Amino acid sequence: MSKAIGIDLGTTYSAVSVMNETGKTEILDNQDGDKLTPSVVFFQSFDGKDEPLVGIQAKNLAAMQPENVVQYVKRQMGDPNWRFDSLNDISYSAEEISAIILRRLKDGAENALGEEVTDAVITVPAYFDDARRTATKQAGEMAGLNVLRVLNEPTAAALAYGVQNSKKETVLVYDLGGGTFDVTLMKIEDGNFNVLGTDGDRNLGGFDFDNALAMLISEKMEANGAKDVIIDPNFAGKLREQSEAAKRALTTVDKTNVFLDYNGKAYKINITREEFEKATTSLVERTQEILEDVINEAGVDWSEIDHVLLVGGSTRMPMIQRTLEQSLGRTIQYSINPDEAVAIGAAIQATLESLKNGDYVSEEVSKIAAQIKVSDVTSQALGVIATSSETGKEINSVIIPRNAKVPSKYTELFSTSVANQKSVNIQVTQGDDEDPVFVTIIGECELELPGNWAKGSTIKITFHYDIDQTVFVEVHDEYDKLIGQFEVERAANMNKQDLLISSRKIKELSID
């Protein structure tokens, strides 16, 4: 039986980990001999066929041929309208691009382990909604993987830390990656990982700090005579490349120089850490607002937080650590590798899932697994569209609140709005705003109502929410007689036929 792997499918970098027979986890080298693989795809064309290039070589080509490169696709997951068209006029969805990256990661793992790999746990930001979680799982299936579980990234990082620490602690996971931001508060005790609350922003990460720095650099160039720098598409790749390099430099030094050639003229731009931090103040404040909301909603005081886990390469920026330390009132130390922790936690969870499936594991691994229990929460509220008895207008009625435990089962009572109502349309929503305009309908089903129902007759709607945050709905009458049941058909995701077609498409690609 081949080993189950853990995959951190990141916005900017990805990693693969596995737990060996002794219970130790390790990050696997990719085909280039590196621990981290840039989540970048460069589309080469040979004889009219696409041959995607994934990783460091693709990243190095991004500045020279930006029109043939896909980056930051994780931000597009679950968006049915997003497409990338290659030079051969072949269109790819976000799921398909992610599947190409996952294929490369799978091949690298097989090369490192010397055996076929099929089973995997893939991590996602805790704030990813239903559509994005499903899209990630579908991408894994397209890549030829049996996705055992879609696991929240902060939970994975906490696993990586907590398995080696038996102390009773309240832990704050602050996860600022290349493209997403998550905060998760949890209690860890004797192998029990109990999530108290989570929140985040799927469009906030190192990418946005790079953008702010690119704007600062372009303004300084224009002050020295350059024109239309920020809107020049041919210069965008070089500007982004140098902005990212400058950001990394400013992590360790107070000032750095950026050298750029633009329209035949050489520019030397001096950037200080103080200027960079001032330009990104609003981004840091956004992370703080989310952080404070999680702590307040959980009813926890800063003084009760025993440990802060910094996860994601963007947490290396001095201003992030400094801001957190001001709130916490003490120094924060890196207790886990921020680039590798999520993948390591995913490998631990992959081993747990293998054990549940009855796969063989060593005695040492079995002992470790027996001590671990993870209790997670929902990242989004779920409900239905209902008619208000007071106003007669449609409202969003929450059935499962955000940060409810998963797996979970919740029931709410509703009533028919007219006499002799023949059917009920169950529209499943995502979001906690009462106004339907500000929530997302993730699926719906029309159910017939048997017999003659009087106005105001009771309808019981029950949501079952499993560990992968898949929604199953049951509808009963007031006597608990089943009217109908259905699994939410996610409108934003591929159906089975589309998934099969895309899987064949990815399988036929030659990926380097």
C-alpha cells in the first residue's frame, strides 16, 4: 500500500509531505531538488499541443512571457467564469490549472518515494467557501488523486505544532500566505485539537503587499521621468518580479535598491522599509480587524493566548510580527517553519485518514494517530431563503451559524405562506447577512408537498454538514414524515460529466 501524502496547494508556493514508518514527517523534494514548488504554470506549445511547465522554470519565464504564464490561480478557484486561453486557443478553468500543478506535485512525490501515489489530503484556507473547497477536491481528482480530505490550512499548521507538544495551550494560528489570509483560534490538549473560531480573507496576502510595493516603485520611476509605468502590460512582469525581490530584501535590511530598465533608460530606485510599511498600513490593519473579530467572537482575551503560530512566508515581514507582539504583549518566536508547517500537518491528517480506511500503518504511527482528535468549525454560515412573516419580503434565514462545529446537524422550523401550497423551493444560501442580495445561493431543489397543506403548516428543514463541509438537506413535515432530501448541487462547480472530460484533458497533457 502506497503512502498517503499531504499537499499544501499554495497561492505562490506548494509543498508535499509524508509521514514515514517511524512517525516522522518530512517535506519531499520536487523534481528540481527543492522543498517548495512555485505554483506557476508556463504554457509551452509544441506541434500545436500544450505542454505546461510547472515550478521554478515557469516562474523564471513569467517576466519575459507573462501572456503565457498563469500565477495566483488559487484566488480564482470556484469561479465558473474564469478562464485562461493558451497560444493554441485551448481554454483552462481554475480547477484545471490547479490540477496541472497537482499533477506535477504528484509526479514529484512518486519520484521521491519510488512508488505510485494516489491518496492525498489537500489543504485550503479556512475561509474558503463551499464552491472553492469543492473546486480544490475536483482539481485533485483531475490530477489522478483520491482526495481523502480537504483540510483547513491553520488546522494543518496546528497539527504540525501540536503533535510534538503535549502541553495544554490556547493557540492562535496567524496564516498570511502569498494570496490568502486566515486566523484560527484553538485549544490543544493531549492530542485534542478543538477549533474555537476562524475567519479570513481569500483576497489578502503577499500578492497584495507586492502590488503596493510595485505602485511605490512605479511612482518613484515616474517622478524621475518615466511615463505610464504601472499600466504598461509589457513591463508588469519585470516590475512584479523586482517588487517581490525588494519585499524579501526589506525583511532583513532597512533599505534596498531596485534596478529596472524601462523604455531604454536605466532606473535605480531606493526603497526603505519605512516607506514600504507606510504603503501597506491598510493591509496590516485589515489583518488586525479580522484577528480581533475572531478573538472577540470566541470570548477569549489576549492574555489567555499561550502561543502564536506564524504560518505563511508573508509573516516574515517585520511589521507583521511587531504588530502581533504589540497586541500579545510579549515576543513571538517561530516555533514551526512557516513555509512547511501546512504540508506537514496535511501529511499527519493523511495518515489519520489512511488509518480510518483500514490501511496498514506501523505500530509507531498507530500510537501517534490514536492520540489525535481534531474538532473543526464551519467557515461560512448556511441557511435558506424564506419569507418574513412580518414584512412579506424574502430574507436569508441562517440554519448553521458561522463557526459551528463540524460535522454538524441543525434543524429550523418554517411554515407555508399560502393555503394548499403544492411545493416548496429550498434555496440553500451561504453567508450570514439577512438580505438575500448579500449572500450566495449555492444550490436549490424543488420538493412537492403531498396532500392539502393549510397556510402556516410547519416545515422542518435539517442541514447535515460533514467534515469536508458537504451539505445534505432533509425536509420533514410537522409529524417528522420525510418530504424529500438532497445533496446540494453546487451551481459554481463542475458536474460529473464536465469533471470526467477535464480529467481526460489533464491526463493527456505532457507536464514538465
